Amino acid sequence: MKALNYYQTTEIKFGWGRVEEVGEVVSRFGKRCLMVTVPV
């Protein structure tokens, strides 16, 4: 097996009312962002 390094940054926001922070969160990623959510 070849050696490799894998680095993944993850930010998880959890809780009621967190959807109000969406604009602030996605604005850091530029003009395009894929956001995955689950139905409540």
C-alpha cells in the first residue's frame, strides 16, 4: 500500500435556529457552495 495523507476540515452546526446562520457560513466559500441538510 502506498503512503498517503488525508486532511478534511469539517464544521458541524447543530441545533434549533441554526438555519439563520446559513448566509454567514456559506459566504466564506465564495459564490458556489453545496450544502446538505436533512428534513426536520
